[in-house]
Amino acid sequence: MANTRNGNGKSFAESLIPVSFYHIIKQERIFIGLIGLFFFVAGVTFPYAEIAMWVGFIFAGYSAIANDSIQTIGTFLASNQDKKWWALWIYIGGIFLATVTISWILYDGDVSYQRLTTRGFNETPTEFTFLQVAAPLFLLILTRMRMPVSTTFLLLSCFATDAEAITSVLGKSLSGYFLAFAAGIITWLLVTKTFERRFTGTKAAPYWLPIQWLTSGSLWAVWVMQDAANIAVYLPRSLSIFEFLGFALFIFFGLGLLFYLRGDKIQQIVTEKSRVTDIRSATIIDFIYALLLTYKLTISTVPMSTTWVFLGLLAGREMGMSIMDAMGLGKPMKKVLKIIIKDLSYALFGLLVSILLAISINADVRAELLGLIGY
């Protein structure tokens, strides 16, 4: 057999491709193969609306849950690493089923808590483009790269029927980020001094476990009320009983896979933050986040990026802890700013991808958006 290695001991493929890139391809070869297969499926099915809506939903269902796991169940996973994955899944999955069932009953088959009744999103898709079906695959790729991008922008923008729908979502999301950032700084300026310092080196009392599970469960329910629209956008605005079962059970078992993988690679966005594996710190984060989402949920039915709110809260928390205790619990300010800029740059990159997809898919939206910037 011919020798396929050169004098340096490298294979022919390694000598042609940069080493770092070659190792990435080798390590992610299964994921890359699956993504290629999924793009092929999107290309084959998008002309057939009845099939395309379910293919798009399946792609969106797992990709949205996988990316957004950092927001609601990220701290829950981080602080319950000693618990069985299936116990965490049954708890969170059960809350999901109860939450969407209530919406389906109250709002005549709508599982989005009327997020999709807003102008620009209220029409059930009757035909699909390739990019609409394939959009969740871009989200899967960004998730694999540990980018906490907004599923709201990336998925809903593809179905917006006018530019105003996109700008209203952007406005609400930006206000959510800055509100959460301010809440994070103020809260942890107080919490770091009074509570976080006391948590160091001490074991959490037993009563913290039920408090954290109740808080995380409440947060998860509010998140579902906000973000179920990102997945349901592919489906009829009023689901029949069989369509509802398909929607709910697929997400339920997708959550099972996510818990089995312990959040997968995107979980690093949470675990790199200060002390989130402490059940007490995680409970405080979840409680403040739940309050913010509840407030935003009640002021309007316009969809909102919960990812931006979550990143704003974590950024404010890290900033507050650094200000109060840079040499102790908190990270140095320089490192905090680096983390904040990195997370925000990823979110902005996701926004850019979303707008490019919206422009590529919808000619009317393209004309309106280009008109807004003077073209």
C-alpha cells in the first residue's frame, strides 16, 4: 500500500489543509455531515408546503431549544450537575407541556400566547422558500460555535411580512437588554455585599433546592410564553389536536436529548460566569430574569428576544460583582468587559444574519428595510 504520509508524518489531507482547520473538520465531521443532510432535506421539501412546514418546525424546534437553553435552564443545569438528567427533564418537560396546553385551550389553538397575532406575523405561511426552511440550520451552526444568538430575530424575521414587524421586535429587545443590564448592576451591587460573600465556602441549606426548582420552573414557563412563537411560526396559527400533539411531544422529547447532553456546547456561556454553579446564586439570577420576562410579557404582544434580556442581566451581574468585589468574588473589570463585548458581538452577529435572511426571502421587507437606510 502506498505511503500517504509525508516526511513530517502528516497525512496528505493534513498537508493540504491548515492543521487547526483540519482538526475542527475531523472533530465535527458527524455534525457537518448531518448539517449537509439537513440542508439537502430543506432543498427537497420546501416546494411542498404541507411537508415543509413540519420539516422547518422540526429544525426550528431543536435548534431554538438548544440555543436558548442557556437562558432558562442553563443555570438550572449548572447548579444541578449532581442530579439525574432524566429527573431534570421530566420536571422541565412537564412544565412545558402544561404551559403550551393552557395557551392552546385559552387562545383557540394558538400555542404562542398571542405572540403571533402581532401585525407582520399573524398570517399562516402557505408557501415556503428554501431559506425559510433552512434558517434553523444556521442557528444550529451558530449554537455549535457557542454563539448565544437571538432565535427570535433569526427565525421570526424570515416570516415577517413587513419591516415594521422586525423593527418593533428589535426595539422591544434592545429596551429589554438595557433594562436587564441596569437591573443586574443594581441587584448585584446589593447582593454581592450582603449575600454572595456569605455563600463563599459554605454549603447551601436544604431549603434552597425547592426554592431554586420553583424559581427555575416559573422562569421556564414565562420563557415558553415568550418564545414558543419562534417555533410555532412554521405552523398554522390555530393547531388541531393532532397538530398540537405533534408540536408538544416533539419539543418534549427534544428537551430530553438536551438534558441528556447537559446543555451541549452552548452551556459554556453560563458556566464561564461567576459562581453560577452555586444553587443560591443561580436562584437569584433566575428570579430576577423571571420578573423581567413577566414585565415584558404583559406590556405588549410584540415578540421579543429573550436572549438579549438574558445577556443584559448576566452582563449587569458581572459588572456589579466586579465593582463591589473585584479582588474577591467578581472578575477583574477588564475581563468582565471582554466577556460582555464577546457575548454582545455574538448577539449582534446573529441579528445581522437575521436581517440578511429577511432581506433575501421577502422582497417587500427588503424594499422597506433598504428604504429605512436611504437606498
